[in-house]
Amino acid sequence: MTGTRIDRRFADLAGQRRAGLAAFVTAGDPDPILSARLVAGLPGAGADIIEIGMPFTDPMADGPVIQASSQRALKAGMTLAGTIDLVRQVRRHDDDTPIVLMGYYNPIYSYGNDAFLEDAVDAGVDGLILVDLPSEEDRELCLPAVEAGLNWIRLATPTTDSKRLPDVLAHASGFVYYVSITGITGTHAATSQTIASAVDRLRRHTDLPVAVGFGIRNGEQAAGIARIADAVVVGSAFCQAVADGLDNGKGTDASIDNALTLCEAISYDVRKARA
Amino acid sequence: MTDNSYAQGPDQDGHFGMFGGRYVAETLMPLILDLNRTWQEARDDPEFWDAFHGLGRDYVGRPSPLYFAERLTRHLGGARIYFKRDELNHTGSHKINNTVGQILLAQRMGKTRIIAETGAGQHGVATATVCARFNLPCVVYMGTKDIERQAPNVFRMKLLGAEVRHVTSGSRSLKDALNEALRDWVTNVDSTFYIIGTVAGPHPYPELVREFQAIIGREAKEQLMAVEGRLPDTVVACIGGGSNAMGLFHPFLDDRTVDIIGVEAAGRGIESGEHAASITGGRPGVLHGNRTYLLQDDDGQIVEAHSISAGLDYPGIGPEHAWLADQGRVSYVSATDDEALEAFHLCSRLEGIIPALEPAHALAHVMKIAPALPDDHIICMNMCGRGDKDVFTVARTQGVDL
Ligand SMILES: Cc1ncc(COP(=O)(O)O)c(C=O)c1O
């Protein structure tokens, strides 16, 4: 066995000639206990990769749905230490599904970069996506994370021009996450035509698998992306499903069931997209 | 940065020591690099500064006067107190110095739409003003908490043709307005120029806002030389994000005989936890594009700031201030809501100048130190805004409903 869980999963998906589904949920949403159940249930519902959002008070790149999800998690007492612990719990029963932590830098900086990397690796985290650490700030956390054996998953966007791409991809590993629109999470999606040409451009600069996300909320859209990219990322739709199950602001079994049912449905469409 | 100067920063990546930087989403990064190129070119272009100073003179009303506050000086019975009167600027505060500079940069970049965040509404008004003057559409983000307490400015922005968007997320004040402006920017990168209102944000904002505001300190220095024939002993300014303070301080940083004091908002008292004093009560972190001192909890979550003054109600501070604090070149102190209110009333009655609640914090500190200083000690305080916008807030503290 070589590489990280992420490398192995993409090799696997290539063997099956299908795209993967990366499911994003926020750690601690709607509360830490239900959140652990939700995350643990995602692989069974067809998620090939789990992205766990580290909640933050000021999620500058997120739309209202993920903002609210983050707020619920924080209100329910979630912390970065709690997020790492969540990964640890999931790893007890699942040693294969790649887990990526995604979020903003300040909670990590506050935790202490070295301590965070050590604890994240120890808990079974495979990769990191940091929204507010562009390649200009690689010395900050990217290089130490790679050193610690984690994949550094880089965001590329419609504004990342070809001149800039080599720098952006320099320390990327695991996969490249193409943000399909200029904008925040949970708004509209780009057309598959523009996404296809953007993914082509990325592939000319890297051999890494390419995942596409932002604005993808149903099986039909996901299937469209699954014909173009190596993975489809869905986030706001799951956070909305959790929100739809709230009762008086409190999480219920329905929060979990809604999200897992949606995951099954999208996964079904992703799996048969290239058939 | 050279060892013998405090005025050389930032380095080319926007770092003031460990502070500053460019912590933004990839979508914004190419634009921020573009902005930096435009700014560095403009900075070396005499025509750019001709346009800036021309508007400063004819539109803003510069230079602003330096005023000897004679009755206040006598009342406090110590140091000689001067006000640098940026509250007399067009639109009523120092904020217009910066918006004039940034709209010229926006024009240079060919941008067709302007966005801004605002707390007290002064930056929003100053932005709406230059947008009207330069015929560019303007969207201002403002927290609903601030919309309530700064109603006159909301109406002014609308009169000037700007659209004021209500921000209901988070603490519904300045930090959240900034988040929302960043979300707009990331969505409209191609068309939009973001006029940030203080010396914060990703590089090059802290540097360019400082350069536009440094007119305050340069004029003050010249004016003091003219009337007193020497440098001041102490300069004092209030700190929200730190732009009026940096504007006054920067030209004095390498004058080692000058004591420099920044006054943060202590709200209901530092020990109450309800304050906006990032340096006194915070620790280093990363928010809104830069590393600086932030109010945050043990988990690195940003804590809501509290101040009676909407313009100081921000849990961070510009990165250059963070660096100057660590270097020990500038002292950062704080004044509470009550102390600021007392200064507000005293200044109104003794000098016939109704100050904004923001500089009332600076004045509160002047009131603490002036009495014990000798009468040949010169203090220059930045009177960076007038209090028209605050009469509702102050009335409420007296149980008066206007
Ligand atoms: C009059 C006045 N002073 C000060 C401030 C605080 O900003 P800064 O610290 O950037 O000068 C504001 C902000 O709205 C203001 O309106």
C-alpha cells in the first residue's frame, strides 16, 4: 500500500472508472453526538471522501447555509479539539475512507500549528483544505503539513490564471479542488461546459485528481460533474438537509436521516453517471 | 525592515514583523496582486498624487486646522493640548482622506462598481460621497446593530445614491459587515473594487490606507513647527481599526522624542470582557486577510467586541499597530464608554466642539494624562470626527428620546 488514504481511494475510483463523491458536513452540526453519527454514516450512504468543516465564527467564503451550520456547531459547544476527536471516533470503525478537514486558519493557529498537525495525523486525518491560506502563505502551514505526511489540498478558482497555476499547485497533493464559480458556497453552479474547459486546463498543469465543488446540490448536477471530474464535492445541500431536520433549533434523528438519504441519492447518480 | 527605522514597513509581502500578510481566498488573490501592482505604480506617479492632493484641497478641505484647545488646557491645568481637526473635513471625519485615494486607484484599475463596509457609517458616507463624485455605483455593508445606532449616516448614504445592505449575521456590527463585503467581493471580483475603511485587510491595504491617511500627521507636524517651533511631546489618537491613528502616528515614528499613544475602546471595562481593546485584551490571530491582535476565545473563535462607539466596535486592529505594540514604539491604552462620554460632554461645553464618540476616547486619555504634565508639554490629539452622528446614542444615555 502506497500513498495516503486519499491516493488509494482515487486509484480505486479510477479502477472502477467512476467519479467519487466527497461529502462535506460541519463538525458538531447539529450537535456533537448527532454529528458523529452523521459522519460515521456517510461512507455507508455512498460518500467516497469525507470533508469535515472546522466551524469558525467568521466563515468569509461561505454562504448563509454553511454559516448557519457553523453557528449551530459552535453553539452546541464544538471546538477544534472536538473536531479532531470526531475524526478519532470515526476512525475506530473505518480505516479506509479519506477524511479531509476544511476551514479557516485562525482556530488552528490558536491551537498551535505543531500541536494541531501532530493531533490531526494521530487521529487519522488525511488532508487539509484551508480557505484563507493561499500559496503566498505556504510557509505558514502548508509546508509543515506536507512534512507531517498530510495531503495539502489546494483550491483553484476561475480567477487562478495559467501564470499563477504552477505556484498554486507547487505543494498540492491528494487532489486539486476546483471551485467552479467566483463566489461563496451554496449559491449557483457554473455550467458544465465552463467547468469542463476549466478542468481541462487544470489537467494540463497537474496529474493530481481534480474534484469540483461549489453550487452542486442535487444528483443531476452531480452526475454532470461526475462525467468531467474525478470527484464531485457537495456541501451546502447536506448542511441544508441537517437544518431541515431541526426541531425548534435542536437537531433530531431527521437531521441525520435527511442528510444520509440525500447522500445515497446523489451517490447513486454519481455512480451511474459514466455508465 | 531596517533596524533604525519604524517607518519602513511592510516588506514586499505585506509583513510588519510577524503581522500583516495576505490571508485571503484564492479567488481574491490574483486581484489583490493586481491591486498591489496598481498601487505601487500609482505611488511613484506624481500625477496620481496631484489628483489626490487637488481633491484634498478643493473637495475635502485640506489642510485641516491645528487648533489650540485653550479652555480645555486651562481646565485640565497641565499640558498644552492641540486638536488636529480632521472632523472639519467634508463628510465629517478622516475617512474621506482614504476614500479619495482608493477611488483614484479603482479608476486606474478600470473597476466599475464599489463596495465598502462601515461601522459608524463615516466610512460608508465617505465612500458613497466619492462614488457620487466619480459616478460609480456603490454598495455599503452595515450591521443591523450599527444601522440602529447610526441612523443619520444610513440616510446620508442613501441620499448620496448608495445602496445600504443590512448585515444580520454574527454580531451584526463592523466585523460582520467586513465578512459580507468580502463575500460580495469574491462573487464580483472582475467588476468590483473594495474600498476598505481602515489600515487592515490583506496587503497592500494596510499600507495604502496608511499612506492616504498620513497626510494628517504630515500636516500636523508642519503646523506644530509653525506655531510652536518644535515637535510635540505626545501624540494621541483613538483606535478602531487604526487608520486615523496610523495617519497621525506614521510621520512621527522616527522622531524618538515623541511619545505615541493609541487609545482603544474599553467598553464596559477590560475586566468585564465587554470591550474592543484588541491589543490590551487580545492575542495574535488571523482574520480578514491579516495576522494581528484579535479578541478571541481559547478555541480561536472571534469574540464580539463592545463599545458605545460603533467605529471602535471591532475585534481586531491594523497589523502595523500590532507590530508597533510589540516593538514598544507606540503605547496602547484604553478608555471606557463612561470615560469617553465624560470627554464628549466636556469638549462640547468647553470648546464648542461636539466630538464623535471615537475621538472622545482619545480625549478621555488626554484628560487622564494632561493634568500631571508640565505646561510646556505639547499634546497633539487627532479630533478625527464630529459628533453629529452620535447625538442619538448620547441622548439615549441620558434617557432622552429624540
Ligand atoms: C470618527 C471616527 N473615528 C475613528 C474611527 C475608527 O476607525 P480608525 O481606527 O480606522 O480610524 C471611525 C470609524 O468609523 C470614525 O468614524
